[in-house]
Amino acid sequence: MKKLLLLIAILLFGNAAIAQEKLYLVFEFMKVDNEQEQAYWDTETFWEKIQEQRTKNGDILGWDLWSLQPGGENQGFQYLTVTLYNNPVKMMSGAGNFEAALKAAYPKMSDEELNKKINNTAKSRDLAVRIYLEQIATTKDNFQMPMGTIAGINFMKVSDENFEKYEKFETETFRPIAQKEVEAGTRGNWGLMRYMLPVGSDVNATHITTDMYKDYNQLFNGGTTVSPSLSEAEIKKIQEGMATRDLKYKYMATLVKKVR
């Protein structure tokens, strides 16, 4: 745990020039009751215009809304929003002029109308979990993440003694395999993210990996493209890598809104 906390301190207060070359993300998982589905959709449509303005103002790099499967009321969360930043200071501090973005997005709305819309946000959903992440590895690709993109979101729990070993396996073993699939046209993108917050022994995961596909057809290899075969050495490496972490949970997510 000391090693993990030291790593977080380095990430938060390290060289700013280095930090700006990385991608930082806030994952917010939403619980939405069945009867609130339409109200929640209206809420995110309202926020989408604000996020567009925040992106234009340079406060954020972008924002996404994902629908999650399984998404039943007794199976965790139904939706996920992802906000993208170019450095951890902006992410942690909520940097930017929110009021300016709000007014620019809805110049004809009165303060009373805007306040009502903001207040209705909490009524339409329960923002149950917020996670601060740093992307530490990704494939080289030109994947544009079109609407309808499918993403496998994998929550990994890694112990302190396996921390460095796990990240090495992901970057040196799993990423090259994913890269081959990208180049073969059977995958859109792969990425590895490390938790910045929350941390501690009670946290359910320490890392998230994402497997992105343009649609379910690509995910299940429904097209004519054949995935590259794995060698015995690669299979052995995969088995060794899987032993360094515990896959706690997996969501399949569908992209339903995007701001860039």
C-alpha cells in the first residue's frame, strides 16, 4: 500500500509537462430506476450541451455517456459518464468556469430555469460511484469511437506485491496481442487505466482495462476477418499475466452520447 500511495503522490505532483501528455478520466457510474429512464435521458441531454461548451472552453477534452449491460436494477449500474482531461490538476480541482459554460450553452434560460434543471439532475439518478483514473497504456490506432461503439470494461484488483508485475504484463504481453487484433481489423482499441482515487484495502479494484469494438459484429467476429492466432509462448504469457490480478467484474457498454 505504501508503494501505491507513493505512486499516487508522484502522479499528482510530478512534472506538469509530462502530465499534460497523458489522458486522465473521471468515471461516474449511475443508478437509474426503470421509471426514471426518460427523465435521466432528458437530464443527460441537458448536460450534453454544457459539456460541449466546456470542451470548447478548454476545460475538458470531452465527455461520453455509456449504457451498461447487465444493467438491471439489481445488477449494479445502468449508465456511465466519462469526462476526459489533459492533466490531473484540472481533473481533481474541477478547473474551468462552469457558470460561463452553463450560460453559453443556454443563453435564453433564466437563472431560475437553469437552477431547476440542475436540481432535477439528482432526482433522475443516483451518482453512486466516482473513480479518478490515469491512462497508462493504449494501442496505436485511429479508432474514432463512433456512436454504438461497444466497450468491455474490466475491473481488475491487483495486490501490492503484484502491482509492477501486473502492469508489465498488460503493457508487454496483452497490449501487443491487442495491437495485432487492431491491425487485423477484429478490434478497435485497447486501453489500461490505473486508479488514482479511491485507493485503499477496501477499494474493489485498482485498474480498469477497456476492449473497444465498433459494434457487436466486430466483437463476436461476425465478419469475414479472422483474428490472429496465438503462439504457445503467447498463451503461456497470458496465463502468467492473468495470475497477477483478479478480474472483479465486467460490464459491456454501448456508447450513446459523445462530445469531442
